[in-house]
Amino acid sequence: MPMSGPANAKGAGSGEEGPPPEPCSATACVDQAGTVQMWSAEAETLLGYPAREVCGTPAMELLTTRRNREAALAGRDRPEAGRQSWDGVLALRHRDGHDVSVALRVRPLTDREGRAGWSVSAEDARRIERENSDRATMRALFEQYPVPIVIMDGELRYRLLNRAAERILNRPGNQLIGRHADEDISHIDSETIDRVLRQVRETGEPVLGLSVRGSPPTGPDRDRMWSLSTFRLTDPADRFLAMCQTYVDITDGYRAERRRELLTRAGAGIGATLDVARTAQELADVLVPALGDVAWVALSESVLEGDEPPKMFGPGRWNLRRIGVAPPGDGWPTGLPAAGAVPPALPDVALLRRIGQGETVLLPDRDSVIAAAEGHTELAHLFVPEHGHSAIAAPLFARGLVLGTVVVWRTHRPDPFGQEDADLLTETASRAALGVDNARRYTREHRAAVALQQRLLPAATTDTPAAETVGFYVPAGGGAEIGGDWYDVIALPSFRIALVAGDVTGHGLHATATMGRLRTAVDTLADLELDPDELLTHLDGLVQQLQDEAPDPGDTVGASCLYAVYDPVTCRCTLAGAGHPPPLVVRPDGTVGPVELSPGPLLGVGGMPFEATTFEVEPGSVITVYTKGVINRDDHDPDAGLRRLTDRLARFAGPGRALDGVGHELLRSLGDAPARDDMTLLLARTRAIAPENTATWEFPADESVVAAARQAVAGQLAAWGLEEMSFTTELVVSELVTNAIRYAGGPVGLRLIRENVLVCEVDDPSNTQPRLRRARWSDEGGRGLFLVAQLTTRWGSRYARSGKTIWTEQPLPADPGPLTSLP
């Protein structure tokens, strides 16, 4: 009797794992007398009896119950040999004594010699019951599983569908069986389904979790998202059986993810710059294409200026300027007003009143758009893009103020906006409105701080015999607070000028206020005509005093400063720096280089000396003084910034170039990105007083030389054509020289300088400061300086390394004759 043995495991004995063996029946052969003639290995495994113990024994001995044996002896359950078959479940006795329930299949058999018998096959009834139960369970799972499952054959025709699949495909199974998957019978893109099926069939690689959009033909929600998984079904031998696709509805998760993604992008990308216009553009960029195809943000004119918008929204009150638009450039719909457009006065319609009251308005179709216009169709070209069929308009509402509106249209995608989209836009607009309002408030405060800073700075241009100067101040941008940078040009006696640049540490109004105090202090100290290093020493003491007066002990007050004095008579410049970058000098031949100065500590450090540096300056040179914001750019490398500034000065500041244009080109060359620090730039093109416009004498300490001094002055004034000034000037010189000889000794120096005024200087070796006092009627002296003050427009004295200089200024007559100055 042939028997089927267990299938050999693939690679058995080689350590490789193969498919599990197929279940096989236990078989036996029983003759007409009921004696076992053959016993298979499977039967031995099932009941535990080896063939040598069973063959030749009655088969009924294997029956476990007495009832079964009696029935077998009576022949009631035994089929007639060779005539009929029998199937049933009986309990057989295992060799170790326990019962084994088996399903028997008895079939008549006649051997080659004509003897009749039966072929008996048996399987474990419990396994059969389990398999039947598993089949029923799997069938129930397939039918009742809520996830749509579709089975297709190798030709990609529908073969089997569960009830969930029938619902989403909107067809009963009997209408789909045998039809190809690429037929347009699904609300999900049939081309996508067919493409994925063919790919998986050919490659064998499953495609899992592919997100596809579907629109059921019925129901209130016509926009669903599905996770599509496609894979092959194979038997244990890896032979192809069918294709399987499952659809999982991920609409809620997709919408939540889209909402989270949009809000995350809005939180990360809106309002970081504190610039109103840029914030509006960032909002438009976030909404397209994430929510719609076209979007714009319109803001009140007052918001752009940093002020609060009007609280009433009647006709003509809503002057909104379209600021941010998306998509930009060529993607913007033709005919629709772009960024910067100001629409005409809008009519008083319910739509605008609802938005003005902080409500989001949903227009799901063109009919609702037409109804919202309330007959004002002439305005459609301003607000309705071509092919626009659905829109949402939401207010930018923050802190009780409606700052503007944001409008989103769908033009290309066919599905209209729903309430969920309107809620999403409302939340996004609410977050963006806070960013817009923060930018508005920053704009107002920044504008006030910049105005204060500019009021504290000197005139942008000056024109003196010493130099032509132009100053530039650029406030910080990109959300940075205003700083404490300043520049100054101070006119000093004897036609000299002081060039000043400083930078207070920190930002904000306190830095601006500190800057104002320091600039005033520099002006005051400059009036004392101190040397640059001595002036910085006094200024350092003032900063230390400000540190002690700071309301918060943690506040630090410090500053850098550069103070330079240029003398057009000697063409020499003396300067000192306190933690400040060195100035650059553009020479008349076009070469540019920094001034080698000894850097001092920042103001406020204390305990460190400042050192002055003196260098020659050719007439027509451009001295460039600046703060660190000019050279500290995005790379934060001041050395590289200094090289860039040097190169650009060589390019822009050539001879004959107007300083105003040079400064603007320099600042433009730094880039359009807003600076993170204030910038000040001061350009001074030097001049020289011609030698023929000066006269110098030196006299010994003898009062008899006073007459010689008066005679020398009279002769020089005559040579200059200033005879009418001789009497006054001789009297001034007489008093000053006499006082110098009497109280200071000699030698005494005398110098006249003629430019737009006449300057008279008397030098002596004394460090005693002269004082103007009121002489009593009986005093014989003490009236010399009083007379000098009455005869001149102003006078003063300054100290040198040894001695002092007393100077006076007198106005020239209306027609003083030709003046000669070097350029």
C-alpha cells in the first residue's frame, strides 16, 4: 500500500531552515478478516505502535472503548469488504494508554491476487478541528475586518473583497469580481493603484503605507486620506498565489499631522524678524501651498508705521495695503493686485463687518463669493483670482485690535475649503497676528529710539577750513535693539577740528542715554582743548562714575572711543583710542592704510594709560572713522571686515569723489541684510591753510619788545589788506604779549592766521591759566583780558606739553581781500 511520507525539510542536515512539512495521513492496510497487514511510519507516530507489533494483529484491538469493539464485532460499523467506504471519528488507544481521537477514512481494496481488504487512513481529529476552526476564523476575519482588503489575481483582476472594501469602492463584490484594477471604479486614483500593483507584482517588494487621497462620491466629508499597502501572497514554497491590497483610513491622523505641521511652520517661520512687512510675507509663504493656492496678507497703513489701527471699521476706514503675497513672482495670478497695492475704499458689506469683528469667513463655492459681494461685482478683479472657487478670509486679531486680514483661495485643487480648514486658518492667523503686533510695537519703539539717537548726533555734514566731513548713522535692524554708537565733529580754536567716534556697550534706550551723556562730556572736555590721551583719561573716569551710579549692580557700563585732532596749519593729526578700531586714511594717490596707534583699554576699565599718536596728513586725504558695526558682519571676523573696508575705500574714495556718494556706496556694499549692530561712519577730507596765510614771530622776555610785536602785526595786516583791523589787533597783541612777559617770562611766541576769521595766538612757557576778572576803579591793572574779551568775538587758552597758548578770534571785514588755502 503506498504511503505518503513527510516532506523533506529544505537543506535538512545543512543547518538551513526551509518551509514546514506538509501534514500527512497515517495509513494502514487491513485484510477481510480485520487483521492489520501494513502499518505506516505515520501510523507509528500517531499511535506509538511499531509495525512489528501491529501487523498480524486484529485491528479492533486498537479501539479503545468496549462499545466500539462490540460494534465492530457485530459488523454494524464495519463496511462490507470491497463494496463501500466509510468515514468517521473514533477513539483509538495509544501505546502508552491514552486515547487518541482520529478521523478515519476506510476505502475498499483488492490486491493483485484478488484478496479483498480495506485501506485505512487516519488523521488527528483535533488537528482537523483546529484547521476547520482556523479557516472559519480567517474567513470571519476577512469578512468582518474593518480595514478594506482586496485580493487580485496575477492579471490584476478583482478576485475577492471584504465588506469594508466594497464600501470604499462603492461597488458590491459581484460587480467587481473579474474587473481590472485600472478601471475607473474607485474614488482613489486608479492609475496609482495600477502602478503600485504592477510594481509589486514584478519586483516582489511590498509597498507599505503609501498615502493616497480619495474622495468618496457621497457623504459630507469628500476629502479622505488612505494608507495603501500592497504585497504578494505566496504559498510555503514561495509560489505566487495572488495580490493583496489594504486601505487604512488615516484622514484624522493626516489632518492632525497637517495641522501640527502648519502650526509648527507658522511658529518657527513667522515673527522672528520683528519686521512688519516681512512677518506678513512669512505668513503668506506658510499658507501656500500647505492650505491653498493663492494667499495674501493686507495690513492697515497705521500698522506699517507702528501705530495702532483704527478701532472702527465703517466705510472708508479700512485702508489696507496688500503686503505679503504667495506665490510670488510669475506664480501670482495675472490681473490680481500684487504686493504694495492699496485697494479703493471698500463698501460697507456684511463680509467686512464680520471680519472687522474678529470672525473668520468661509466661502466654500463661487455662489457664496458672489453673495458676499452684495452686488459689488466691479470689485471682483481686486479680490477674486482667476479660477478661484473657494476662499477663507480671517482677521489678524491681537490684543483686541484687528491689524489686517489674511485671505486664502483655492484655484487649482478641486476640493473646496471646509470648516476644518477655516479653523486651521483662524488658529494660524491668531498666532501670526501676535507676531505682526510684536513687530508693530517694535517698529514704534525702534522708530522712537532711532529718532532719539539721531537727535543726539551732530549735523551730518560740516565744511570748515580744516576739512569737509560727512557722517552716517545706520541703526541696527532685524529685531536688534538700538545701540549707543555715535560720531561727532567738533570745531576747535585755530581752525582745528576733532573727529570723534564711540560705541557704548549694550543696546536699548539705556545705551542711547549713556551715549548722549558721553557725547556731551566729550564736547565739554574738547572745549578745554585737552590732548587726546588726556581727554580719554577724563572720559574713562566719567564712565567709572556711571558704573557706580548704575541702578542695577549687575549692569555694566562701558564704551569704546576714538578722539582725533587735525591741525590744518601743521597738517598733522594727533589721536588716541580706547578699545576702538583704528581709522583708515585714503591718501591723494589712492592708497589706503590704517593708522598705527597704540590701542588703549575700553572706557570704564580704569588703571591703564592711553597713548597719543601723531602722524602727517597730506591735504586732500580722507580720514575714515567708524564703529565696529561697519567691520563686524556675519562672519564675525573684524580683521576680514577691516580688509573689506580698506578695499572698498580704495575703490570708492578716490580724488574728486563726493564724500556723500562715497559713504552711501560703502554702506550699500555691506549688503542688504539688516545689521545686527549700529553703524556709524565719518569721512573727513582734509584741507591745509596756505603758508602765506600765517605769520609767526618769537620775542624775548623784555617789555620793550611789545612795540616791535605791534609793528610786526600792523605790517602783516597791511600785507593782507586788513589795515582797518590794525588798531584792534595791535591792542589785543599788546595786552597779551605784555601779560606773557610780565607773568610768564620768555620766550614769547606770536602767530597770526588768516582764514574766515583772524586768529591771534600768543605762546608762553607758563602753565598758569589766565582768568578774566572785574578790576576795581582804584586798581592800576587787571583790565587787559577784559579789553581782549571786548575786542574779540571769543578767546581762550590751551595747554601744551610745556607752557600754554592764549588765542583770540576776530571777524574779518566784509571784503577782506583774496584768501589763499590749499585744497
